[in-house]
Amino acid sequence: MYNIRAVGRMVQEARQLAHLTQRELAERVGTSQSAIAKLEQGDANPTIDTLARCTEAAGLTVQLTLVPLPVADAVVAIYKRDVDRTLLRENLLKSVHERLRSLGEWQADLHGLQHAVTRARSKKVAEARPSPEHKNREKP
């Protein structure tokens, strides 16, 4: 799908580059000045042929190219869908200083959590080891 206003601006630009009035371009194309005005304002839905005739009458040519559409990344799309926008808005209302302070607090909390996990793992490993008394009792 193309933007009709962009097509109209293209015709207007071609006409202006050729130093033509709307009436002069219309005479060269074989249409009315009001049709050119509507086209330039985006009030008409021209065919490619109409666009080509208008630009050729102004001494230019239209070139069409195929451009691949951007491929949406599925991971990014899912991430965007799941983002909590209320938190984003709240964070954007904070000053830079407040955001940095919050970040520092989160880092301190994370550091404390990492130490707690390390201590819990160490305790679990120590509890899983048989005690020296247990080893001695197993021997005959």
C-alpha cells in the first residue's frame, strides 16, 4: 500500500522542478487544472500510469523498486507484548538521580541474595556429608 499524499507531493515536486503551473502541466497531460490540484493535494487515487504521464510531462520519469519488508523478530514481539508499561511510565517520571539510586538498591539486594544462596548451598552440602561419627559406626 502506498501513501497517496506522498504520490501527490511527488507530482507537485515534478511540476515545480519543471517550472510549470498546474494549468501548464494539465495541458501537457491532457487533463484539467483541478485534476492536477486534487492529485497534488492527495484527494485523488492515481494509477501508476497517471503518475507516469504527469512526471513525463514534467520531463521526469518514475522508477519503481521492490524493497523487502522488515521481518518482525518473534522474540522481540513477545517481549514488547509482555512489557509492563506501568513500570516504564513510573520509571520515566523519576529523575536520573532517583533511577540511579534505585539501581544501586537493586544491585545491593541482588548481592545480598547471591550471598544468601551461596550460604544456603554451603549449608546443604555440609548437611549432605556424612559425619565422622557415622563413618566410624559403619566399620566392623
